[in-house]
Amino acid sequence: MSGADVVTGALCMALTGLGLVIAVQKARQRRFLTATRWTAAALFPIGLYLTGLATLSRRVGSAAADWATDLAFGIKAWGGVAILAFAVMLLMIARMIGGRKNPDSSGTAASSDLSALTGGTGAGGALPRSQQPKPAAAPRSRRAARGAVDDEFAEIEELLRKRGI
């Protein structure tokens, strides 16, 4: 056991002891619900230490602090930051260029995706007419959709009126 583990254990035991002292004081004041809460909270530090989670969190915190120090003051880390920034910039440029229309396609994203998949140029030129995808059915008009909703609401309103609501 290292010196840091001994300090962690002592700190957890001290916190548990302090919490239990406060819980006893609350119990003497006849505030039993508060005393129960203090007892539960006081048992957490010793439980974390005995399961090893307190030591783990101390090590993770120490590693995070070391990383942040290296990032702030290390040349190697700043080189990594520059490379990551360059990679993000390349991805953004590729996305902007990819968003433009290709001059040899028909201009729709679906047709360019289809031509890329089938190896053809244009809107599905490599597929026979019988195998070309059919266009999606046109959505119902707003007026027809609104009419169906209005009919449903009319039925609900009628039921509510019958019940006197």
C-alpha cells in the first residue's frame, strides 16, 4: 500500500467519523429523519474506500491533472492539437465540396446516389427501366389531412357533449 492510499483511507475514515458525529447530534435533538440522512451520507466515504473507488477516482484525477498540464505546457501536445485542427478543417472542406451539385448528374441527391451505386452516369442510366426505382407516392394534400383530423375532433367533441363535459 502506497502512502497516497494510506492518506486516502485516513481521509475517508475521518469523513465517515465526522458524519456519524453529526448524525448522533441530530438524533439527540430528536431529528431522526435528518440523523438517518447524515448516517447514510457518512457511510459513503468508507464504502468508496473499501471498494477501491476512492483510490480509483484519486488516480483518475491525478492522470487528468497530468494530462492538462502536459497539454498546456508541452510542445508535443500542441503539435497534436494542430494536427487535430487540420483534420477537422479537411473534413469541413470535404463536406462543403460534397454538398455542391455535380455537373454530370441530374442534380438530385437520390439520382446521384443511385448512379454511384450502379456505376452509371445520370439518373439510373445503368439499370433497365423495369428495375429502376419508382418515385415515392405524393403525400396527401394538407386539406385532406386536415379534414381527417377535423373529423376525429368532431367525434371527440360530440362524445364530450353527450357526457356533459
